Amino acid sequence: MPKVNKKTVKNTMKKKCIVLLSGGLDSTTCLAVAKAEGYECYTMAVDYGQRHKSELMAAQRVSTHFDAKAHKVIKIDLRAIGGSALTDDIDVPEHCDVEENDIPITYVPARNTIFLSIALGYAESIGANDMFIGVNAVDYSGYPDCRPEFIESFEKMANLATKAQVEGQKVTIHTPLLNITKAEIIKLGKRLNVDYGITVSCYNADELGRACGECDSCHYRKQGFEQAEVKDPTRYV
């Protein structure tokens, strides 16, 4: 039996990454970017008590579509603390322009902090040093945990808090969509053969995944397709 060149095998192995996947437009594009960059992708969705459960089914579809290595759904009940129209008995408002520094009621307290913390633990458990998240600081609803300062701070913390860091490895949080518009995200996704028809972005989608067409998320999604001059495949109620 011929000897295996371990160095060659190591060099041909793909780097592992965790992709936070909500099933929406941004996170799906983020997964497409990670795949295009040659990563072996492990996708993670979070069932946090959100009213739009159809996004979890969309996340599974997207993960399968991109042939992810594995897909996990982590359950955590953020309804226990509430404070958001997505996790509490508060109506999801229609889109309206908000003043700078105003935080909309659809903001879920500490959501990305919690999600990234879980993803960090998952990454350590499989020996991955890279995480992808589809946060965007341009066309978004004003959430504080989508800002570059937050990502930079979390990455710094991650590199103080993990076994991997002590052993000389570095955790990197990739945010390929951070500084581009929704239209640019859609154009990027189309170049990467993303099927946006299988995604769900709406804050108030029904059980079939049909969008309300009125919430903030629907507004930015529709606007993005219009500005990108790409046909909108979204299914509306």
C-alpha cells in the first residue's frame, strides 16, 4: 500500500467555517460567499421564539441547496425576556423612516451577541476558526448589533475567551455584506447563483413563508430588488 503524504492531504482539506443562517436574503448571500471562497460550511439557525418560524424552514432549504456539511437548529427561548415585536405580544409595525439613533421595536435585545456566542462554541467544537454572519450597516433597520464596532469588539473578545486562542489560533468573524447596499447584495448573490425564491426575510411571514410586504424587512428587500433591477421572487400574502 502506498504511503499517504500527510502534508498533501492537509493542504487539500477545506477550512471549516460556521455560517449563521436565518433563511433570509442576507444570510443566504453570506453562505454563498463562504462557499465561493472555498470553505467547508456548517450552517446554524436559531429557534429563539421568533414569530416568523417559516424562516427556520427556509434556513434548512438554503443549507441543503448549498450542500452544507451540516445544519444545526439551536433552540433558545428569547420570548422569556421579550422586549421585541419578534418575541413578544407586540404588533410588527409597518415600515416607517426612523430618526437616527432610534431603535425600532423589531430589535431583539442582544440577539447577535447571543447568536455569535453560540456559534463560537460550535466553531470550537468542530475545530473551525472562521465564522460568517450577514450583518449589514447600510440598508438595515438601525440595529446596534449590526455595526462594525460591535463585530470588531466581539471578535476581540472571542480571541480572549477560547481554548483555540490559547493554543495559538485566531478566530475571525467574516462580514462580507457589512458595507454594501441591499441592491449590491442581491447582485452579488445573483453572480453566485443564489435562488432568492427559497428565502424568507419577512418579520411577519405566515406559516407558508409568504411575506406581509409591509414590515421593515420587506421594505428593504423590495427596494433592493428594484434598485438592482432584478425580478423579485418573493411570495407575498
